Amino acid sequence: MLKFLGKGRISTALILTLVGWLGGLGQAWAQLDNRAFTHPLPLGPSYEHQLRLDVQGFLFNKDNEYFNKIDPGLTYFGAQLAPRLVYFPSANLRLEAGVFLWKDYGTPRLRQVRPLFTVKYQQGPHSLIFGNTEGNLQHGYIEPLFDFERVITNRLEEGVQYRYQTPRTTLDAWVNWQRQQYRFSNFQEEVAGGLTTEHRLLGDSTGWLVRLPFQFTATHRGGQLDTIDVPLQTLFNVATGLRVRKALPYDFVQAVHFDGYVTYFHDYSFTDVLPFDKGTGLYLNAGLDTRLSNLQLAYWHGNGFISPLGGRLYRSISVSTADPDYTEKQRQLLILRVLRDYKLPGNLILTTRFEPLYDLNNGLFDFSFALYLNFNQSFLLSTLRRGAD
């Protein structure tokens, strides 16, 4: 039973990123635009009674050249494939089943083979999803609360999700059941959940766009069926702020934008296990959308901040095997992001990202570069008609 209320390498990725920086092939999108990695599940009258084959492919190569004590460097290199059969019994109901395959390069075995099951019901602005949800980057969190790399390492979320979307307001409430516990288990159950919402305060013909976001996550480890003597853990993270964007009538610089967030962390567990039980953070981002690429400069100041789902760089505790007990209560980072998506034939999107960062407290310069290829295609197999009564 849950108890939520308890106390130096160069690769093709870098080369292509720099090419995108110096001479792109199309229009750049908004700040940290992750649409290439998201795959909403469509519904509507045009799909009624259809049987379709949906195929998602994802190839990744991300190299973190980090030499700090909080988050050591590592490389992700591999591919993921998710084919699914989809049937639409009605215009507002979607049923799908498939399989998720994950292969890391450099090893002969598959990293994961997992079944996929989803039921989605939609009525007007309301959507309800059971099974494999529209999760991960589709929630729209900032990186201190939700790590971008989870699109590689934790791509699937299983549970229930409610989404609400109108022209002015969006809301996403979700629960991800990460690990099921059984009687005499030698491990804890694990569950995560949260809510993101954003309301448009201003959007007019002058090109100004002002939005008010609110984000929340909760993680829990515990249960009453296991055989181990480990205290339960319940952690909360909150973020809110203001997002401002101004479209510009120029060919080269197409928009400027600023996002500012304050964040809060609270360990609500019965037993103190972490070195900090409360923490805060300030996350400021300023960016330009240009014809060649998307540029962003981010500043992070964390004070005892911990987020189990968030980016490791933003935490005040180490995930390093060499320095597992290292802490850094005050953490300050400057991060430059150079982002670009290329639309290729056949519904392929090539994404390049180059992200140098400077640790203001320790005087360290680290960087990462990445190359991603996303494929998302739906094939109509048949339209199933009812027989005559």
C-alpha cells in the first residue's frame, strides 16, 4: 500500500551540430523544442474503425564530456524501435498493442524487450489514457525537474494520465507505476507522478506571447510487502515562473524568448536519508531563434536542490561511483545550448545539440554533444466496417 504522506572525444554528432550552427537547412523552432521526440496519439472521426500500424524509431548518440564530481561523463549510443497495432472502435477511442525494443551498440544483447498496451479516450478538451501514457518529454517539464536523457534511459511510462487542452490552457496530470511489489519482495515499490499546467496570459497580433507555468513532481519508494529494512522515501519538487516570447519580422533572427523559474524541493519522508531535506533553485533562460539554429543561454543556481527525476547536473548530490558521498549545496552553472532539427524525407527528423557548460563554483568547463534520429509513421492496414444488421 502506498504511503505518500510520510515524512575528450570528437564524433559525427559534434560535426553535424557545428554544421547546423554554421549553415542550417530550414527554420529553427522555439527554446528547447522537443517536438521531434514527442509522439501524441491522435483521435478523431477520420480514424473511426481503422486498423493501423504505427512505427516509432529512435536512434541516439549523446556524449557527455563531464569531469565534475556531481555527474560523471558517459556516452549513450544505440537504437529503439516501437511498432504497434492500433484500432479505433470509435472517433474518440484508441486501442493499441505492440512491443518496445532497445539495443545499445557495443553489446550483442537487447537492453529491453517490453510489451506496449494503451487505451486512450478523448472527449472535447479532455483525454484519459491508461497503460503506456503520453509521457516523458511530452509532459513539458524543465530539465531541473525532468531530465532530458530520460527519453533514452526511461522512455516508457506505464500508468494513468489525464490531459486537458484548450487554446489558452494546458494541463497534464499523470502517475507512472515504475516498479510493482509483491509479497516477500526484496525490493521497494516505486511510483512517480506529477502535474504540469500552463496558462496563456497574453498572445496578440504584435507577436508577444506570455505564459504562466506551474510544474510538480512526486516520487515514492516504500510498500508493506517487502522483506527488507529500508525506510520509505517521498520527495516533492515544484517549479513556477514566467515565459515570454516575441516573434520578430526578420529573416535571420525570428524570435527572442525568456523563461524564468523558481524551484523548490522537499523531502517528506519519515527518515532522513538524503543530506538535504529542503532546497531551492533559480533557473533562467534567454534565447534566440535564428535561421541557422536555436541558441539559448541558461543560468542555474541551486541551494540544496535534489530532484530524483531531474537532470543530474542540477542536483546538489553526486551520482558518481568515484565520489558517491560528495555534496555541493550551492551549485551554479552557465549552459549554452545550440539546437537544430532537420526535416528529412520519409518522416525523419535529424536533431543535433551542442551544449557547453561552465561550473561557476569550481571553475570547470564541460560539454556534451548529441545526434538523434526520430522516425514516426502510421500505415493504414484496413478499415473495418460493421456488417448489416
